[in-house]
Amino acid sequence: MSEPRYEVVWPLGKSAYDPIPMARRQPDLAGKTICELWDWAFKGDEVFVIIRELLSKRYPGIKFVDCREFGSIHGAKEREMVATLAGPLREHHCDAVVSALGA
């Protein structure tokens, strides 16, 4: 009796889009405004509390804009929300974003 034979495929597949270069990192977060984005799926409310606490200890004058200011970044209106996100981020004078996505 011969061993079974299986076909194997590459699990990552081809990319469906061209990658966009990442923005430059902030050299220092002191005095900066950090906006929180969340998909409301898994414990972001707990994670943001910890992130705020740790970053506040490390960077004097850091400010946070709560994720509730932006609403969920996931769901039926996700494309519209993401397409218009730059406006609210500018309105809140956002220097950086912490995005928490549920698992």
C-alpha cells in the first residue's frame, strides 16, 4: 500500500494590491496627540487604558483622543469610514494613531 499524496499550496497567495510605504515614525511622543481607533470587537477598551497609562508615564504632555470619538472602524460602513477618516484625524490634531483590532 502506498503512502497518501497531497497537493500543497502556498498559504499567503499573491498580493491583491501594491503596498503603500509606511509613514515616518514620530521620533518622540512628548506633547503629541494620539488618536485611538478600534473595531469594537475584542477588549480594545481594556487595552487602551493600559496603553494610555504606559505612554503617559514615558512621554510628558501626551494627549489621547478616545476611540469613541471615531466610532467603530469595522462594519457595514467600514469603507466610508476609512475613506473619510483623514478629516476627523485632522480635526483632532492627531500626530499618531493606535489602532486596536479584535482577534
